[in-house]
Amino acid sequence: MDDSDSTIVITGLGIVSPIGIGQEACWESVLAGRSGIRRISLFDPSGLPIQIAGQLPDFDPKPFLYNRKALKVMARDTQLGVAAAKLAWEDARLQAGAVDPERIGVVLGADRICNPVTDSEAAYRNCMVDGRFDFSRWGTAGLEASYPLSFLRVLPNMIACHISIAHDARGPNNTIHQGEVSSLLALEEAVRVLRRGWADVVLAGGASSQMDPYDWVRHCRLGGLSARQDNPAAACRPFDAHRDGQVKGEGAAVFVLERASHALARQARIFGRILATASATEPYRPGQLPEGIALRRVIHQALQQADLVPSQLGHINAHGLSTPEDDRLEAQVLHQMAPEVPVTAPKSFFGNLGAAAGAVELAISLLGLAQGLIPPTLNYQTPDPACPVRVVHGSPWESKGPVLALNWNRSGQAAALIVASA
């Protein structure tokens, strides 16, 4: 296999995020330092302790649908993913019939998907007896009133399924369901699919909406969220000394990946080259942070695979969750592994987007890479001695070097990806 067959390139990028829909809108928000974190309007959050999120306030899925009837079986997560995939497909200038449908794959990161509360209301009411919920009625009276297509909405693989239908993608189809690490893992799997020769084009990324009232009550109960309700735009502040918790959100980003030989043959514009992917895990310890073993390993593996030393990196796109403990651990690992490399944390603009996090964050770095710039981190005002990293803030910094993207979670999983400009 020659270099053009083993090198995987990005030829399309679609992004749907709280700071904008499409590349131009998102990059304008980055340059303007405009946050996408705002008071929740998708449902009434009054009475809940946390009322802010990285929310898309005016998202309309209809212009992105292949068939408007499909909206009946699409959860919001799926709508976001289908929209991002359509934008990526158009950006890659892939015409209908240009690629054998049997050679088009889809790999998406996805979270647990909730049905709208309105779908369940009638079923719950049918199970109420004297003002109390009677679970024994759920399989009879409750089921009778349930929305018949509910199950087709909530399967995590439905995002990838709808994308494959929209683009007649009949090749490998997979869904990665591993929290915030999902979309970087999806990109890693897409690279493997292409290198194995199982597809010529793969749509890969992640989509998630954590804005369902059911989930929101759970988020509030679990804790760890920022209490800065009076100033949503300042709530998410990765690595800042005054950070107090993460912010949840929603969004999607999808990339078109191809082997370099395939992209060159169709004279595609190349966004970037994937130099390395890596994933690892360490033992899960309930109620405790990981030790950083997996995070160190994926950084080492990615640099080794890309044949780079840390000083050759342009910047690191950090997980940057904005919680005191998580940021401290990540910053100390980065200081140990790549002490002088500039670090940016895109979550500061829109919060933690769950399974979509890595894809949307990488998209922001790639938009900057195309301009020779590192996107800044919002709300970084007071350095934390416990977080000894060079945080890009204030305005973009100049750099054309490769970006190392990182995601990890408290279950002990970590993923890394290195992308260089074309």
C-alpha cells in the first residue's frame, strides 16, 4: 500500500452547534468570542437548580431532511446529526452517483436518546390511580397509550441509520456509545474502515442533544454543573482558577473521510490529513477520578504513530471540562507530556456536548487550522497554579502546526487524534 492509500484525509466538514450552524457562522462566533451558552428555552427549566446550557435556540431540521415524513421517527439527536452530515456531504462536493453506494460508510458517536415528554404523558396518566403511579398498569394501560414509533426514535444507532438512508450509504455502518469519547472513537474506526479497504468514503463524527427534561433532572441530581446561572456566557471556564463546574449542551459535527488516493482522483479539496489515532482505557474506580494512565498512553501512542515530538505540535485541543478536579488532572498530564504546547478548550464556547463533543471541538480546531490560527479559550482570566498549561485566550494565536485532539471520561477511557493541514 502506497502513502496515498494509507493516508486518510478530511474532505468535508459539517457542524451544527450552539455557536452557529455551518462553518462560517461557527468561525465568526469564535473570532467574536461569542458564547453559545444561554438560558434553556427548549423546555421550562424553572424550579430546577440549573437553567443554562449550550443550546441551539432556533434549529429547524426541515431544510436538512431527505424526507420530511422521517421527522416523525427522529429524536433531536438524530435531527442534529442528519443536518451535520448533509453539510459535510455538500462541503465535500460529493455528487449523487459519484461513489458506489456499497463503498460509503457511516460511523457516528451517540448518547442515550430520550423521547419527548409529550410522547410519554398519555401512558403515564393511564397508570395513575388515586394520584399515584401504579407500575402494575404499565404493561397494559400504559402500553396502550404509548406512541407506537417511540422505540424507533430512541435507539442510539438511529442517527447513523438516518444518515445512511439520506446518502444511500450501504457500506459499513456503526455507532459508538462511549460518552464524551464517542466521536473521536468513531473517527478512529472510520480510519480503520478506510485502511482496510472496506469503503472509499466514510461519514464520521458524533451527534447528541442532552436537552431533554428527563435527562436534565438527572444532570441536576448528579451535580458537577456550574452554578453561574446569572451569567451563562461566563459559566464554562476550562483551566481558569475560578471554574466551578461543567455546562451541558447539544450539537453535532460530521466529517467526510477518504483515502488520499481517492480524494486526489476526484480532485477533492482536502481539509486536513489524519496523522494518528489512539485509544486506551484504565481501570474504572467508582466515585474517583482516573489516574491519567489512559490519557498519557493515547498522547504517547498518537505522537509515536505520527512520528512527532511534542514541540512539533501546533496546539492541543483539550477535553477541558471546566470542573476543578478534571481540569487539574488533565493539565498535569499535559504539562508532563507536552509542557510548552499551546492548549485550547472549545467547550468554553458551548459546554460539554456529550457524544458530539470531540467532533465539534475538532471541527473548531480545523476551522482555525485553515486560517493558520489556534481558536482561543473563553473565560480564561485567572491562571490556576494547579493547571500549568499554556492556555490560548483573549484572541487566536498564530500556528500552522498539527493539532492533537483529546477526549477522556471518568470511566477511564481516552482517545486522541492528530490532524495536520493539507
